Amino acid sequence: MKKLQLLLLVAAALSAAGKPASKAVGANKLLLISFDGFRWDYDQDVETPNLDQLVLDGVKAKYITPPMLTMTSPSHFTTITGRWVEDHEVVHNMMYDSKTNQKVSHKKTLTRSEWWDNGVLPLWITAQNQGLKTASFHFPGGGANYSGQAVNRVLVEEFDHPDDNETEWRQNVDTVLRWFSEEDFHLVTLYYGEPDNVGHAKGPDTEDRKKIIRQIDRTIGYLREAIDRHSLTDSLNVIITSDHGMTTVKKRPQVEEIILNKYLNLIKLASFEILDYGGFGILTPRPGKEQEVFDSLSKAPNLTVYHKDQMPESFHLGKSERLPPIVVVADLGFNLNSRFIVYVNKGDHGYHNGEMDMKTIFRAFGPDFRRNFVSEPFDSVHIYPLMCKLLQIHPAPHNGSMRVTEPLLLPSGEHNGSMRVTEPLLLPSGGSQLTAPVSVTLLLLVIFTVL
Ligand SMILES: [Zn+2]
């Protein structure tokens, strides 16, 4: 081959790599389901025939580790963006402005784009920009606009939405399956508020929690039957996961609860705080009081106090601009209280993501997944590149790695229970920056070898 021809070929390959993919017609569809607060071991003390069957028919991770912090909005947004919390900046369930002291409750944040849209694009938008049709059913973050773009179809959870209505759960399954089968949606995210709700209200180690796990298990059985009924068995991949675990809150007389006002005068020393929110607290010291606040809080037992810029790297929180300068994390099961004990939850989360009680679940099945495969644990940040690969789209920059989840997939070209053969697009394995697809890199290597 002549040099000019080779150069043209290289240029063509490069320009193809730079363009967004056109609609990935060969890709199977993807349903991502989150059951909020499903601790990794919730299926181990209650009969779950459908979840057990999923292990045979698909893949399971022993557990997955959510990001710090182990809270609903931050963790869900890491799953759907593949970014650490310090990068996507959804640093709390509550929206707040530490300068004006304005605070907005979790459910009211669900449509507030200014809380979610911080320059990181979630999967819905990235997929839409590459020609796919996406929807969010109650999934945190789905109700916001990103750089002015909305998710194609959005249902936002109502303020008084009941979390545990099994009939409605089944209706929601049928609704999203119709979106796939009748309206050709490619990606739908579906969220359920259980077992988080029962875990908070009754505690994770209760009969009430087991009852909800049985209900979730029946719903998964219903889902599989409905996938068949909608003729989606050969074309729909399903990932079932969650945002964090749950632990029993320690109370008197077993322990002395942490009341922070005992250790420092909050009014005098802090200009902003969210402290009555489980085991994770944030505060902004008044000017000149930084060291006094840090030293005083350091005296409180069962608590670790961090300067934002001195947090362990593994938290991936320190670079956040939104987080106030002081972050406090209680020991597992200890609740923080600012002035009085107002928090009445029997179970909670928000603790260190290294605690086993904060770990959560990962299950997947469908035409592109192996069967009867149990994976080692991994971080939830790696789910994002896996979803991009399944949808055959170019990922936005992310912190995950395809190397971690690659073993969950059938080798390229093989297909579960289907005659159809697709050619999954090879995506860069890992790294946080979008690079040329591996296939193009290989082509270039071949060409340069010839040269
Ligand atoms: Zn949650």
C-alpha cells in the first residue's frame, strides 16, 4: 500500500472514532432496576426462589460497594454516570446552599436541575445523543435536565408515593416492558423505594424486612414472566442493583447517642450544617473558627471528623466544590444529632462504604450475560461502562473500568438463547477518558507495522 493511501485510511479511521455512533441497531435493549437500600445479604435469611434462579440464569456479584457517600441520590448518580461523587457533585440527598442556608428535601430535589446538572452527563443523555431512546421511571436524577436536555420519557416519584404496593410494582413492570416492546425504547431505568423504606422504619433485621424481600422476589418472578409475555427474552438485558445497604441504629441503653451540641456551640461556631441526617454530617465553620470546630468535634466519641481537603483519597469526595469544609462520619450504627435526638429511624445508611452493612447487590441476566456466573465484588462505579457496552454506545468520560465487568459478559458474538448474532462494539477498557475504540487502535497498530 502506498503511504498516501495509508495516511488517508488512518485519517478516516480517526474521524470515524471521533464521531458519535449512529443508532446502535444491533444492540440489545437494557433495563436497569434499582431496589433502594437492598443490602447485599438480604436474600440469605429468607427464601428467594426467583433471585436464586437468577444466579443460575445469569450473573451475580458477591456484593458491590457503593461510593462514599452511601446515600440515595449520590450513589444512584454514580451508577448512572460512572463518576465519583466529587465529580458529579450530587453530594447529598438534600439540595442545599451553604451560603444562603437554603435546604430542599430529597423528593423536592428530583426535578431541580440545578442540583443534578453539574457538567456530567448521565447515561440517558449520552445514549440519546447517540440515537437511542431512553426513559426513567422514578429513577433519581431522571427528572432533571442536563445541558438543557431532558430524558425522552420521565416519571418522577410523587411526594406521597406508596413504596410497598405490590400491585403497582407489577403495573410498573408492565409499563416499562411496553415501552420496550411497543415503543422501541432502548434504555429504561426503573426505581423502587423498597426495601429502603422498611429498613429505616422497622430495621434491617426484622420480619417486616424479610416480608418485603419476599415481595421483591415475587416481583422478579413476575418480571421474568412478563419479559417472556412481551417477547423480549432474546433482546432485553436486565441489571438489578441498589444504592447502599442498611444497618441497625444503635440506641440507648446500649449506647450513648451522639449529640454534637454537647461538644461545640453550633450556633456560635457554624454558619451552615446538615447534621440530623443519619451517620453523615456536613458543616461550615464561621470565619476564623475552623480549628475550634475541628478540635471540638474531634472530642466526640464514635465519630471521625475530616477537613474536606484531608479526606482519604478512596472517598473520592475531597475535590467536591459543594461539600462544606468539615465532614463528619459516625461509626457504624451511630446516628448524629445536632441538638436533640430527633432521628427516629430504626435502620440507617450513610456510613463508611467499607462497612459490610453498606454493601449492596448486583444481578444481571439477558442475551449478553453469562449464565451461572458469580463474580467477585466490585465498585458500583464500574456498572456504567458495562451499560454503555451493552447498548453499544461510546461512554462519556467516567471513572469505571470495563475490565472489572467484562467477565460477566458472554464472549463477543455469543448469544444467550437467540439465533441473532451481534457484534458488540469494542470500547476502551477502563481509564477515565474517552479514547478511540480498541478496534481503531488495533487497525492503526497494523498499519504502522506495515509502514
Ligand atoms: Zn437509598
